[in-house]
Amino acid sequence: MDKKLIKESLEHESSFSSNTHAIDTITKDVNTDGIVDYDIPLRYNRLKLVFMPVNKTKYYFYWDFPQQFLHQNIASIEDISFHIVDQEHNMLADIKCPHEFGEYFYTLEAPAKTLKIIAVYKHGIRFINLIESNSVKVFNSEILYANKDVFIEKRKGFTEVIRASMNHFTIGMSSKNYVDEIRRLEEYSNISTQGLSSDGLGGK
């Protein structure tokens, strides 16, 4: 099969500082007695459409459409496309399928929960679904929360921090320092009530 698709979809560059790689050096001393080379066929003529994530934005898929499958669906390769869809079946990408089998890398940044690929056959003005791939969960770093109450107001947050600290100050603290801390807490509460910044809170 022509590897042009792979070359176009995945840029490959060597980052090695030398032509000799460490793995090459290690494998030079490996005993090759008893090692048999097997020819792996380019295709197995089994109906496949597999979708896999590479990282959070790049995806890889491969396919194999046997002639029998194409004849049964009266489909021509020139009329088949791959539609990448989200969980609501919204089409996010349309990729032509120029070969009966192959592989492809695709970069996609989409606000979706899941993605999958559907091989579709264009028949006149209609698209007929031929085969669907497996579904892939999309990487999502968004923080999920039930409601806005999870966010604490700044004023309440500082007040609670000071109150929590008081429990530690009471141990081994003189009565004068304890009274000073109580006054600071009261002063801060008054300032917070007036809507002023906490920068105005002084310390002793």
C-alpha cells in the first residue's frame, strides 16, 4: 500500500544527536541463532475499523474493507468517507477513504466527551452508514462540580482560616497574645463587613 497517507498525516523527525542509537549498540551483541523472520501480511481481508487515541489531541485509526463487504453494500471506495462524530453524532471531521485498507493519524481538538468514526457511503444525496468504529473517551481536564457553592467567597475564606488557626494558637500561648489574636479577628471581621480589602488588617 502507498504510505503517502501516513507521511501526510504524521510528521516524523529524528531528535537523535548521533546516527548510532543506544538500542543499536545493545542489539549488536544479541545472539541471533534460532531467530526466525516471519512475513506479516499487509492486510487480512477482515472487516475492521478501529479507532484509538494517541494523546489528548491526536488519534489513530485503521481500516480494512474486503471486496466482499464492498460488493454487498454496492459501495465504491471513491464514494466512501470517514466521519468523526461526537456523542451527539455531530460530525467533527470528514476524511476521504482512498484505499480498501490503510491507517491514518488525525489531530482533533473538540469539546466532546466521546468520539468514534463512521465509514459512510455517499449514494446520491444520501449518506449510508457502512460500519462504525469503537467509541473513544476524550481527554478532559475540566474540573467538574455540582454547583457554584463549591467556590468559597474570599471574605469567608480568610475568616475561616483565621478561626482555624486560633485552635493552634491557644496551645502554649500567653493570655496577652491570645487576647491580641481575638482583637485581630474582631478587627478583621469588622473590616470584612465594611467590604474593605484584607490588606488593611495590621499585625502586632
